[in-house]
Amino acid sequence: MRTQVVIVGAGPSGLLLGQLLHKAGVEAIILERQSADYVLSRIRAGVLEQVTTDLLDEAGVGERMHREGLTHSGFEILNQGKRHRIDLKTLTGGQSVMVYGQTEVTRDLMQARSAANLPTVYGAQNVTLADFDSSKPRVTYEKDDQTHVIDCDFIAGCDGFHGVCRASVPRQAITEYEKVYPFGWLGLLSDTPPVCEELIYVNSSRGFALCSQRSRNRSRYYLQVPLTDRVEQWSDEAFWNELRLRLDDEGRAKLVTGPSIEKSIAPLRSFVTEPLRFGRLFLAGDAGHIVPPTGAKGLNLAATDVKYLSQALIEFYNDKTDAGINDYSQRCLRRIWRGERFSWWFTQLMHTFSDDGPIAAKFQQAELDYLLNSESGLRTMAENYVGLPLNFGEPTKG
Ligand code: APR
Ligand code: PHB
């Protein structure tokens, strides 16, 4: 078998890349280890920057998002019992974010892919990469007890943090930067109306909490929990009780509880791989970098990688230039590090770091006191939350 690009992983990164390449007439095969249903069962953040919604439109999959997604022009911070609204629209000159679940983004991309009859192999086992340092890379995989070989021009590693692509790169060719946080997020999804029209990020003495949503009838809540906690220890009732304790009177009065439809604990990690290109292998999305979820930058950073990668590959085929390929890594990394910095900073600002002693909480409160009472502090928070422009920091032309 032969194709132009083998994409490993059918998460949002791989599917979006496949769609953008298809639109430009570039052939790709996607290899996914899991089933489509399994991929759709993963619950992830759901706040999209305009850069991401624009890209989904460009890929031709934005229709349902515009119909069902919720435009949010602000969010709330509940700090030690006191609420502050971050008015994104006013602070950023008119920008907002779109609340639309990542699962739905993935579902829309999957549907577009199957409607266009594009090849995706689900249940592809033992994906193995070869010769990506030459001009003739090869990918093998097993399915139904048969081994398949695909010759290709490029391999796109869109296979997430635990994937095979990053692991296939010689150790001496790669540098990894990592910070693991000393707590996790316990998430609960329920078919109940959200406690507030907007998201609420909570800094309380009992730890961080987040009130998020998927629609007007589906809520997503999170609690900061010790890394040693197991999800089985948390009954729905215990979750709701703890959330109530971290909210204010208004939140407690408005909170509607109900049975969970999903509950899980996720660790928090900042992680970046440098570089993101190794000959004809590219890493994109979670395969190359992870952010802690505070601020929901994960999918947005993945989407920009995919934008740059699709442009580079399309230019290679259509304009016979490898300039985009050569620039891919540094172009992505600049934006990634900005997103990493914001996610780390917002995590530090909002969580309880009990190992750091009482002075850490005092610094944190002093920082919040400054930010929430300063026009420039609020603007810093808002412009990062909605996402800095793609050309941020580049010399202006003209
Ligand atoms: N072979 C084939 N597929 C694989 C392999 C492998 N060896 N290893 C992993 N995969 C698949 C996974 O099953 C998964 O479906 O690659 C896919 C990677 O998808 P994601 O983990 O969702 O990563 P990505 O598409 O980059 O999405 C980034 O997801 O985690 C969030 O915050 C993150 O929002 C961001 C988004
Ligand atoms: C979510 O809805 O899952 C979510 C929203 C905002 C975040 C993180 C997660 O900052």
C-alpha cells in the first residue's frame, strides 16, 4: 500500500489534519489503535479559541458547532468567596470563546471523514515507524492477524502523550521538558443545567474547583483532589457535597445536582518535546506537548500545530517548497510555550499548593488581589484566555 501521508492517531489532531489535507487534495491514511466508540468516550475540555473555530470552519466541519455551541463573552473567578467577572469582550476589544465539547468536535470530524469515504483504520495494532530519516518512510501495523505495510512521504504523529511516534525517536535527538503537579482533577459530567451561564474558576481554601458546561442541560464540574485519591472513593453525593463547600452562597443556591454520567481523575502535567520534527516525522497535539487543563489550551494548541503542519505539507506538494516543513517545529513551539506558560501560571494562581507552606497562599492572594483590581492585570488574563493572535510578537509588515 502507498499514500502521501500516514497519520497515526484519530483524536482531534489526526482527524483535523486528515480533513485539511483532503480539502487540498493530499492523500492520507489514518491509523488508530482504538475503536471509534472508544475515542468518542473520552471526555476532555470544551473551550475553543477563535483560531480553532476558524480552523474548524476552514475544514468544513463548523456547522453544528455554530448551531449548538455557546458563545461566552466572559467567565467568573470566585476567589475565597468573592466573585469577579472577567469580561473577555470588553477587555480584548470584542473577542469571546466558544463552549463546545471536544467530544463533539471529534464526532463532527469523524462524520466528515466517513462522509468523504476517507480511509481510517480503527483497531490498528503494533503501529511501527521506519526510515523517517530518509525520503521513503514506512509504517507497518497489524489488524486481524495480518501485517500491513504502508509506504509514504511523511508521517504525522498525532497519537497523543502515550503514542508510538514520539517513542520512536532516538533519545539523543529529543529534549523533553516536564512538570508534574502534586494533585489531580476529579471531573463529573451530569445532565443538569449549569450552575451559572458562564464558567466559574474557584480558588477556595479547600482547593480549586471549576464549574463548566457542555450545553444548557449538561454540566461539567471539577474538584482539585490529592493524587492518591481513587475515583471509586468519590460517590456522586460526596462530589456534590465537596463542590458545595467550595462554592459561594449564590452557587450553592443555584447548583442542581443529579447522577453522574462520567466521573474520572486526571493528573496535571506541563510537558513539551523539542523539536517537533525529525526528518519526515512530525509530532502534533498531545504527542508533542501537554498542558494542565486550567484555561483549556490543549485542543487549541493542537489545532494550531495542525494548521501549520497542513500548510507545510500542502505547500510541499503544490508549490514544491519545503520551507514550511523546515519551519514547522519552531513556528509551533513559540506558540506552544506561550500556551504552556499561561496554563502553568493559571494553575499556580488557582490551586492549593499545600506543600509550599503558608507563604505560597499569601503570594497567591496578593497576586489575585493585584490582577482582579488592575485593568492591565485583567487584560493580561483575558487576552491569554481568548488566545493570543497567530502572528503575536512577529514584526508587522508594511
Ligand atoms: N497507534 C495508533 N493510534 C494510537 C497509538 C498507537 N500506538 N497511540 C495512541 N493512539 C491514538 C489514541 O488512541 C488517540 O485516539 O492516538 C489518539 C490521540 O488522541 P488524543 O490523545 O486526543 O490527542 P490529540 O488528537 O493530539 O488531541 C489533543 O486532546 O488530550 C486532549 O488536551 C488535549 O485537547 C487536546 C487534545
Ligand atoms: C471543561 O469544560 O472540561 C473545561 C473547561 C475549561 C477549562 C478546563 C476544562 O479551563
